[in-house]
Amino acid sequence: MKKIREVCLIEDEKIQLFLLKKFLERSEMSESIVEFENGKLAYDALKARTESGDALPNLIFLDLNMPVWDGWEFFEAAQNLPGFEQVTTYILTSSLSSDDMEKAKDFGLSDHYLTKPLSFDKLKEILFAELQKPDNSNA
């Protein structure tokens, strides 16, 4: 069965993180899951990967409201990482702010703006779509 090589979760809420990981494990559609509790930790880790020639994750689920660096700070900085344009990013937030929705639109993420909680069926739909992309899976 084809699987997504790596999914990255950037989320500070422990319960949400636990549920996402369980959903991903239950789906059996990803080889690896990496997690970070804020945008700065995620950015530093992904930057180190690019500097050492390691691959970035295929798929990121990004919370917006986090300490240290929020989701927007991460996304703005990460856009400068080599290869980041190949990473599919989904905003996963409890925010219904029109400012956040407008910013998502400005970044081309309006179709990837999801509100919590994420259902298992919606997660599977996202994972199936990701598997259809070339070079995003391990066969």
C-alpha cells in the first residue's frame, strides 16, 4: 500500500495533537509523523533538514495560535526554505477570525483552512488527495 512519507504536526494543544496522531496512525497512510509544539521549533528543525540535505515533510498540519511563533510566523519564514513550495500545508485552527481567513487567502491556503476538530473522514480525504501527488509516497 502506498503511504505518505512524512506528516508534520505543528500544534501546542496536547489533546488535539494526541487525536491527530491517533487518526494518522489509524489511517495507516503515513510512514512517519513528526510533531512540534510551536512554529519556531518546527522552523528550526526544517531549516536544519534543508541545510543537511534531508527531505522536508510531505504534509503539514499547522495550528495558528501557539506560543513563541504562531502559525503565520512559521509559514512566512518557512516559505524561504528550499523545497518548501512542494510541501502541502493545511491550517488547522479553532480560529474563525476573518483576519486569519483573509491571510489564508493571501497565502493561497483558503482551500486548506480547516477548523478544529478535524474528523477522521476529512483527514482520510486529505491523505488520499496527498497520495495522488507524484513523489509524495513510499510504495
